[in-house]
Amino acid sequence: MNLTKKIGSAFFAVLLTVSGWGCAGTKVHFDHVPVEKLDLTKGRTIKASSAGFQLLLLIPIAVNGRHYRAYEGLKKAAAGDYITDIQIQESWRYAFVGTVYRTTFKATAYPAKAE
């Protein structure tokens, strides 16, 4: 096997490996909410979003972690209150050299009952 084929094979293997990394996202687990502990009279709407960019439709930039980042923003907006009734909205739009993907979480935050 000549040097050009070895370099081509190595480049293809690296490209395939890097492409595989772009397919893995961070799992999001919504916390269990004990309804009996909620003060249902003091609910408020909270919202958080996160975006990522797909460069040239091939290179993901912060695309796969946007659900996790949006949920972390939702928890920050809740300021320690319980998060319920989560709604997820996905949107995308074209940019000059790729596509922007946005995830928005909207939920209701309830404080704990005074005991």
C-alpha cells in the first residue's frame, strides 16, 4: 500500500470518528415532582432556551447539548422551586453558512408548601 492510500485511509478514519461524536447528545432527565408538596396557589411561568449551529449542514456546533443547557436554564429560572408542566418547542432557521437550531422550554414553577 503506498503512502497516499495510507494517508487517505487514516484521514477517512479520523473523519468518520469525528462525525460520530456529533451524533451524541446529553440526556435530560426531568426531576420527579411530589405534587403534595407544591403550593399550587403561587405558580409562575418560567422559560429558558438554548441554540446550536450546524455549519455547512455537516459540522455541529453546540447542537446536541442544547436540550441540557435549556433545562439547566429552566432550573436556574425556577430558583429552587419545583418545575412542572414542561413544554418543549423546537425551531430552526437558515443562516448564511448553516442552520440554527433552538430549543425553548416553558414550564410552571411552584414553591414548596409552608409546613
